[in-house]
Amino acid sequence: MSSEFVVEIVDDDDDDSGVNPIRVVKVIWYEISGGIGPWGALRPIIAFLLALVPFLFIGQHFNRQHRKAAGWFAVQFPLLLTVLLWPVLYLWSIGDAWWVSSNIVARSETIIS
């Protein structure tokens, strides 16, 4: 028994003679933002800026960690009496808001990809 193979060559030239400027901008933005898009690029920065507001722990609320923010809000009052420990909690909350937001973006990108 003999088998015959047929090879067919398909020309995929879909008239790519012109460059689409919108596609060029998308590719440039994708490369600049590391592939996470505008919200993924800005989310940690926004969380950081919100965390700079003292006493309210808005960065944690922004990251939807309401229990953590409420706990730190309650803990800060005894710490205010010890002036040395409150700045540590304040700086830690700023860093935590940044790290958690970055992890949210990273996790959402691994799910999408």
C-alpha cells in the first residue's frame, strides 16, 4: 500500500504593507509596563500613596484587607502612647500596602497568562 502526501503552501500575506499606529502604541505600552497594563503598573503606586495617610491605613483598605486595617487601627492607639513604636507600625503599613498590591498584580497576571 502506498500513501500519498499532499503539501499545500498557503500565502498568509494579508496586505501588511501598512503599519497600524494603534498596534504600535499597544506594543510599546506593553513593553514599557512589563506586560501588566496601566492598572497593574499604577496599582502599587496608588496603594503606596494611600498608605502615606497616617492613622487610617487606607492602603490596606485599597488592597481589600479590611481586617488587617481594622486591626492595625485598633493597635495604633496603645502604640501612640509609646511614641517609639507607632512610627514602626506606620512605616510597616506603607511597605505592606506596596507589597500586597504588587502581589495582587503579579497573581492576576499569572492567572491571565
